[in-house]
Amino acid sequence: MTSPRHLSAALALSLAAASNAQTVDLDQLWLPQSYLRHLPRLYDAAQLVDASSRCVEFITGTVAVDRSSLEHPVFTFTCRNRERQTYSLLVDGLTLKKVDSTRPEGFISFEELEKEYQRERELALERERQREELEALRAQRQQEREEQQRREAWQKEEQARAELLWETCQAQLQDRVGNMSQLVWLTDTMPEPSYETEPEVGEQPPFVFVIDFNARDIVGQALRYRARCIVASTVEHRLEIGARREADEEPLK
């Protein structure tokens, strides 16, 4: 066997002149002595292989002797793809089409092959995009579930805290107004508490309980009161008691 480096200078020059932008080195191509006349076709085929999108690194090219004849060579090439994996392909030396037994005609042009490759790349990119979107959606839903679990746990803790501090408010209010004449508690069960400031999950700002009650003064005149109990803990609280306006009254149902 003889490699291209041992060819005559005239043959090497003629090959180099075939392309103004040579990307395949002649040292990457070799042929047995009996196939040397097909070197220009081997070079043309190598250029097609190297120009294809799948081949990101051209490695070598030669003739597949077991599938060739002196009149009809079949070339074999080795490349690396984007994943740095090595692969081989066969190219018909007369038509310069890729040999492919899965095709009806047994081969496919590099132009059609490039179109197929680009379609496959687009599909692969679309599948990857969809996979990433699905992973992002799963992560978002997982985050939402975790946030919901944290919120529910916090709400449960706040409910227990509210029940404890409601007792504190009841005791403090009883101490303040328990001796009023004809005292009637209109709010006799724990009302829905509010907050002085809207909290984030995990925060524990003071609760605000609104308590309505009636009483009479020393001459028997009816009095209507509304108390606001602002309570942060069993030892940190304050009461605000004032007259209840008609606008504060709940409508009859």
C-alpha cells in the first residue's frame, strides 16, 4: 500500500487545486496502489463527509476493498460526532452518495442526508426543550407542594397559638370589665383573629381579637362596647375598649 504522501507532486497539486478551502488533509487519506487512480474521487467524497454537520472531526478515509472493484470503488470514512463518538460510513465512489442498505435505492445523497440530520437535530432540540420544560414544571410543582405544606403547618401552629392567646385576652378583658352592670358578652366564642401586619409564612406577629359586649351604666342606660385585644404573647398584650358604633353592628340574617 502507498499513502498520498508518497504520490507524485503533480497529483498532490492537482488535488489541492480542486478546492480553495481544503479542510481534509491528504495525509488523512490513503489507497492501495491498485486504487490510486480513484484518489481524486476519494478526496471529493472526503470533502462531502467533512462538510456534513454530523462529522465534527474528520479522521481518515480509504477504500473498502471487500466492497469495491477497480472500476467501482466504495470508500469508507471515519469521523467523530458532537458527542466525541467515533463512527464510520461508506460512500459510493461513482455517485458520491452515502451507502445505506435501509434506503430503497441503497444510498442517499449528502444533500438529503444533511436535511435529514438537521430535521433530527431540530427534533432532538425540541425534545430536549420539552424535557427541560417538563423538569422545570415538575420542580415548580414540587416547590408549590412544599410551600403549601409549610403554609399548612404554619397555619396549624397559628391556630394553636390563637387559641392560647384568646384565653389571655378573655382573662384580661374579664379583669377590666367583669364588674360592669348587666354585662352581656356578644362575642362568647373565639372570633376569627386578624393581624396588625400581614405576615409571611413562618412569622408570628400579634393577633387582633375583636370582642363585642353590652352593659348598663349606673342609671340603667344601655351601653354598647367593642374591645380590641392586641396580643403577641401571654405577657405582651394590650386592650383598647371603646363605644360600639351602629356601623359596627352585624346585620340580622
